[in-house]
Amino acid sequence: MGENKEIRNHYNEILVELSNKQTALNLIFKVFNDGVGFRYQYDVANADSIFITDELTAFNITPQAKSWSIPASFETYELLYRTMDLDSLDNANTPITLKTEDGTYLSIHEAALTDFPEMTIKHNGNRSLKSHLAHWPDGIKAKLANKFQTPWRTIQIGDKAVDLINSGLILNLNEPSKIANTSWIKPMKYIGVWWGMHVGTETWVMDERHGATTANAIKYIDFAAAHNIEGVLFEGWNEGWENWGGSQKFDYTKPYADFDIEYITKYAKEKEIEIIGHHETGGFITNYEDQLEKSFMWYKELGIHSVKTGYAGAFKAGHSHHGQYGVRHYRKVVEDAAKFEITINAHEPIKPTGIRRTYPNMMTREGTRGMEWNAWSEGNPADHYLLLPFTRILAGPMDYTPGTFDVTLEKSKNSPNRRKWNDNDKGNSRVNTTLTKQIAMWVILYSPLQMASDMIENYEGHPAFQFFVDFDADSDWSKAIAGEIGEYIAVVRKADDKFFLGAATNAEARTLDINLDFLEDGKTYEATIYADGDDADWVTNPTSYKIEKKQVTSKDTHSIVMATSGGQAIVFEAVK
């Protein structure tokens, strides 16, 4: 499971031992072809516990550099990326990506974040980036036993921007899987009762516009079964949403009266569809942990093997989402889920640092300004999709939930059921791409759980939805083959005997000439091409598209023509 079934783990290692009368400190460095990782191991004699008040790690960037990052925050990653000279940068979360004036690409991040606060970056001047840690309410950064080790501090390095995407460094700095039998962990495509709530035509709470009803569930399950989609997500199925903005207390084993979960799960099993459960916490962590094992056991008995978690709300008692308290909680959820053979898709999470190698049931997570922002704000800008692969996704898979076909949201806005519910909604909400760019995002924005985000009525009978029907979320091999940060990208993935290519551009129309040498030699392939229409434009004509077919081989070159904020997606299938 993952982007690639095989990843080379090849490095040189050095251990530097330092000590005084009380403390032994090991500095461990691992140097790979694609970067370096280093960590600190401490053994403090005659101490029961250690309080960390600061970390003084610094990354000194000698040449001038351009940077891409989001501002440092210990509460959210749902922020827009900034492109700025390093000298102008104040602070940043990681991964922070840089291009030096000599053309070298760098990404600073961390790996194996398990029992430590997250690291952000503060600019100390003279291009020295100092680590800055999240903290407990009392100001202490970390509370540990007298023997401990930090996460790895990482620097990925490449001659080309796509080298960062193709790096396996973050995974290689994590421990091997602790789950002996992983046969129950399966990537899948999914749809869900979710988008209607964000565009305001349905609600999470049980009322006359409730989305997660038995009738709606059956409709979505039938659609999934008819379109080669393995899973269906339901949000707003359980009691507690009526407490939103108040106690934030949910019951994870008590469905609303109009959601017959036993009938729904039985029906889904007959249709060979996986139900994806949903645990929104509202930030009430102790309430969730009190019910955690009980709710996982109940899901397992129902035949539910996948859960989306959510933390859309402040943690209580002054704890931050990204401090050691939060890191421990997110880790506990993944470990407890593994006991019950349940996979996790975490929203409002701690950032990925490669834990999926150790616990491969940690399938994917949000941790970005995702699709829902298009439903109730001015929308994510055209270059957002060309920044994410070179920044956030360097850390690990991302559940961005792409694939909205009603890109202008006109169908939702004209619905008699629609109600404004979010203060960010100024009436100009939409998806700032062409339809074809949304299709390409299923390939580009990697997630082993890949969602078609729109409501199913916008897919029913739509010829372009065939790409998602044919798409396979379980890749055998992946490679970013072209791209520049914030400008354009092309990614290809192989699954069984098919290849899937996704390409996209920013607000500039663009043509890319791509060598098809990733195809197997000696074979002829039929390429089904989902392209922007000749008159496509993301502002004036975003839904113009065309589907073409042609035969190609590994010796050919293909020209990808993209409209403004457009894209192209291709299925390559060997001719038999």
C-alpha cells in the first residue's frame, strides 16, 4: 500500500556520542541520496523525568532562496501557502520548501513524530531558521522520561522540484510496520454524504434537511456499487451534532433515529461496499478517549473497518492541537484502531511524519486548506493545487477530497434547500479550476483513500466520471515526471496493468510535452484522454471538456494542452 510498493532504504549513518557527569547525548545522522535526517537521544542519569523548555536546532541557508510555506500555527494547517523570499519570512510550519539561487530544491520537515510537540520554524535573521516547538498550557514544550529521543529533523534535497516529490526519506526514517498481518488494510475510492452539508443543502444534525438518513445511505451505496467505488462515508449519523458550539459532546455508538445503521451496514455488505464511519470530536478529546475502544469494537461488530476522525474545535484546558498532548492522542487513536483492524483518515490532524510506515492503518489525513473551503469561501486559488504536491504532500498522503464537477456551485446555489451557514460565505464561493483539472487531481493529490467529493447527482450520467470509475487508488508505482512549484505538475501512477496520468497548471494556460517512456516497452496502449475543451477557461467556461482516444507506445511524446487553471487526465490501457 502506498505510492510505491517498493522503496529503497539506502543511507550512511554516523553516531556522535557526547556526555558530561549527568547526561549522555547521542547525535544520530542518516545521509541518503535524497537528503539527511538527524535526531537527538538523551539519557539523563539521576532524574525521573525531564521537562524540555526549548530546542535550539537551526537550519542555516547560505544562499538566497525563495520559500513556500504556511504560517506557523499550533492549531491549524488550513491556511493558504505563501511564496516569498527567505529574507522576508518570519515563521512557518513544516514542510517548508525552498529553492536556492543556485537552483537547489530543499524541504525542511520532521519524521517519526510520536511523543513530542510539533516543530515549526522561526526566522532568526541571516537566513537562520530555528526550530520552535508547540507547548503545554504551562509553557513547557515536552514532558518526558529521563531517556528519550526526538523526532528526526529532516532536509530533503533535489536538483529538480519533482525530486522532492519522488523522495522516500520521510518514510525511511520511521520504524517498520508493527502490524504483522496487514491484509485487512486496503486502499479504496469513496463517495459520501458530506458535500451537501458544506454547500448548505443538507445538515449534519437531524432535521428536515438531514443528510445522513437511511434513504440517502441506500442511494449512495447503490451508486457506489454501480460505479466501481469501494466505500461510502456518512457524516452526521450520530447523536451529538445538536451540541455543536456548546458542549461538543458526541455519542459514537448512538445513531440518529433516521439512520438505521444495522440495516445500512447489512445492505452495504450485500453490495460489497465498505462503510466509512465518522467520529467528529469537536475537540472534546477526553470524551472521545472515554468511548474510543467501545466505539471501535462496535464498528468492528457492524463490519465497519474504516473511520474518518475530526477535530474541528478547540481542545479543552488550554491544550493545542499540535502540542505533545495532541500528538499523544492522535497516536493513541491509530494504535487503538489497529487492535480492531480499523483504518484511520484524520481531519484537523497532527501533520504526517511517516507514521504510516509503522502503523499502515494510518491511511491518510487532511491537514491542509481542503476542498470544503471552496464551498463556503472565495475558494482556494488556482495555484493552490500546484503548491500542495511540493509542500504539504511531501509529508505524506492528503485527503483533500477532490473531484467536484459542479465547479461554479450553481446547482447547489439554486437548490431550494440551500441555507447559508458559514460567515466566510460572501456569495462568491466556487471551485477555481476547470472540470478537467478536478479529474487530474485524483492522480496528482495522492491519497490511498481517494474521494469523489461532489454529490452523486452531479456525477450521474456524466461521461467524464468514467475516469473515476476506471481509476485505482492502490498504486504499484508512482512518479512525478514534470513540474515547477506553484506553476504546473504532471504525475503518473501505475496500478496493475494500467497507467494513470494527471497534469495541471496554475492560472496560466500551458502546454506540456511529456515523454511516454514510463509505459512498458514493446506494448501498445490505448490512451483515453480527458482534456480541457478548446474554449475552456476556469473563469468563463470551466466545464468545457473533451474525451479523446489514441494509441501510443513508450517511444511517443504527448502534448498536454491545458486551459487557465486547467488540467488533463489520461488512462493508459494495454491493447490486447
